Amino acid sequence: MKLRICQVIIIASFLVRAQPVEAQKDKPNILLITIDDLNDWVGHLEGHPKVLTPHIDRLAAQGVSFTNAQVQAPLCNPSRTSFLTGLRPTTTGIYALSPWFRQLDAYKDLVTLPQYFERQGYVTMTTGKTYHDAYPPKEDRKDGPEFTRWGFHGGFFPRPDKPFVPETGHPLVDWGVFPENDSDQDDWKVAEWAIKQLENQSKNKPFFLCVGFRHPHVPLYTSQKWFDLYPEEDVLLPVMRGDDRDDVPDFSWYLHWDLPEPRLAWLQMHHQWKPKVRAYLASISFVDMLVGRLLDALEKNGLSENTIVVLLSDHGYHLGTKDISGKNSLWYESTRVPFIFAGKGIKEQGKLCDAPVELLDLFPTLTDLAKLSAPQGLDGHSLFPLLQDVKAERIWPAICTHGPGNHVIVTRQWRFIQYADGSRELYDRITDKYEWNNLSGKEGYAPVMEYLARYLPESASPAPGGRMRLVEYIDGEVYWEGKKISKDDKVPMQFGKP
């Protein structure tokens, strides 16, 4: 443990060194669009046959879309911390919804992705949800510490006087037609603030603009016109099997043990499965429209040619598959996300790339595209070669972690999951895209798993300061959010009720 702490401090010291400010001329602008809880239900990713995302697809047609992009954690805080610092959860120990990484001594002065670019002469700006919504603390959401300019933060507003689905018992777990006008939505206001920055940018300094949309995170509220795109009688539910978890280790339940997101059984019991899927689709199309407004603003203001546009989601989302809704799993619905690079410096146009890539590759990729020297100590690898040739060799797998000891290793062909108790899953992505057939116990696959197990990372201990959504395996016992789960406890199937 002492060695790991020393390594962390060394990494931090490398990253805090100021980089020399290089010439401003011809530096590319950067527009980073982050979307919350968006899985592969995007047109060009073909995650749902009926989804309508013309603007995200339009962006993909202008650059490279990674079809096998994996998050580093299927949860907001650790995922966003990872791709904005360039460090894995297994490096920082941030696996849960808290703490804020600045609360840890080793990372108080860590130079993040936007801070690095600010030191290179960029004006850095943020609006909406860039970090996890609770962070930075309110007193630090101002011009200065994390960004040059802090814009409209917003939230999950507005909300109706009463929930449409009152049985959930959680204020954010709701869906329905609301409000009447798109312009009332906080996400609309996020887009408006960003567009104003694009209209009033100084031509003397490049910008790095982070725009964070919360849709399609719950509550799934949009105006009627977005619901009209998906008539209820035509809504297609996710492809799934009722016995899908029969060959899955019991330990998998501990990763999403007791959450405010309803199980499939609850959605079916309350006749809410199709309404939730419909609301999720409507929310996707709503946020797609906002992405289109940003792209239009770039073009209108003559910024397209000199701007790198990146679009990603912080993690995916289940809509009934594997008997759950929400994230917090190591299956592809939670870990696979849209990840698009377009604009200046991307040679390939309208290409799909199935190489296993990671969101934490964002930091070194942007430094390469901006022709800057990347800080030492980053955990990711630049995607620059793949942006020039989507068939370029990629020797690293992608790794996602949910709590210490729980990992999935992803290659072009395989998805290998190992849980903290040593139980495993193995799926062949080529022949089993829905991950229905766990091959881990079948003859002949042990060599594949042993090969992939070489990439399992050493897990740092959980950072002190919070256990919300944290699963731990200690001395043969499982703990959820710090509380031991008895071997006799039944799996909670509906908001904490067995």
C-alpha cells in the first residue's frame, strides 16, 4: 500500500508541472459534449432499431465513431473523474459517488484535462454537468479554480408538482411528458449558454468548451413532440431473454444491490416497462436536438474547420436487460458508450472503429490533436493513430471497474468479467452480441481467460469520504455501502424490498 501511495504522489507531481505556453496561432478549439446515461441507443451504433438521433449521427459522419468504447466505471463520479484526470478508478481509489477527488491529499493539486489546456493558453469553460453534479462544491463553481469561466450549471429541472410514477419513492426516478416547452428545460439553457460563448469567442485565444447534458438521465421528462416520435403502440422493448441470469455468478447482484433504479420485475408489475423505454427514447432525441444546435452554432460562427468536437457518454444504461434498469453493472449495456471525434486533425471521415478504446484515452488524444506534449503519468493511450486510420493496430484492451476487484476486460472479440470473489464470465462479442452465453465454465475457454486475466488491474483501496454505490469484498464478506450483506439476504427486487 505504501508503494501505491508513493506512486500516486509521483504521478500527481508530474501532472502539476506547468507546461510551457506554446504559440497561439492555429491551435484548435475543443468542444467536449458529455451526455449522461446514454447507452448505445444511437442511430449509427444500432443499439435500438427505432431510435432517432440525426445530429449525433451527423457528427459521426464527420469523423470517427468508436463502436467498442468502454467507460472506466459504470457510475457518474468515478467515470467523470477518470476521463477528466486521465487516471483509472483503480489508481485513484474513487469508485463511489463520493468523494470529490480534490478532497484527497494526493490529488489536491492534480492538473486535470481542462486545467492542462488552460496552461497552454486556452480559455476553458464549462456549463451543465461536466463533473459529477455534486462536484466541485458550490463554493468552487466559479471562474477560476477548475475552469477559466463557469457557466450555467443547472440541474434536473423543471419538475412537475407531483411525480407521474409515484410508486418509485424517489424524486428523480420518474418519467412522462413535461414541461410543455423545450426552452424551460435546464438542458436547453445549458445549450443556450454554450451557444452564446461560441458567438462571442475571442479570435486571439483558443477555447476548450465543456457542455454537459443530463438527458437521458432520470427523470425522463420531455415535451410532447419528442414522445410523439415514438408512439406507444410501436415502442420496441429491448431484446432479452428471461433466463439470462441463470448462468451468471450470484456476485453480479452485489454490484447493483440496493438502488433507486427499478428492477425489471418492478417495471412489469407496475406496467411501466414500455412507458420508461418510450420516455428514454424521447429523452435521447431531445438531447440529440441540443447537440444539433451546438453543431449549427459552430458552423454559423465559422468555427467548424478549426474545432475538435468530441461527444461521449459517462456510462450506459439498462432498460430491462439482465433483469435491471439503470447502470452499475459490468455488462455492455452499462459500459459501452458513444465516443466520437470529429473536426480538425481527424483524417478519417464517417468511419466506424471497433478497436477496444477507453474514455480515459481522451486526455492523451486531445493533447496529440492539439500538438502538445502529454503530461506524464496518464493511464490512457492516445487514439491519434486510429483517427488517422481506423484499421491501425491497438494492442491494449479496454478495462472497466466497479468497486475494487470487479473488472471487465474488453477486446475486439472477448468480454471477460472477473468479480472480487473470483467468479467469472466470458462472452464472445462476435457470436454473442447480447452476452447471453457465459462461456467461463465451458471446456476449452480457460486459456482465453488466463490470457485476459493478465490485464486485470491492481485495485487501490477505496478513497475515504464516501461509500454510496460502493460494493466491497472483505475477508470473504460482501459489503454494500459499508453494510455487510448476509448470506441469507434475498436480492432486493423493488426499491429495497425483497
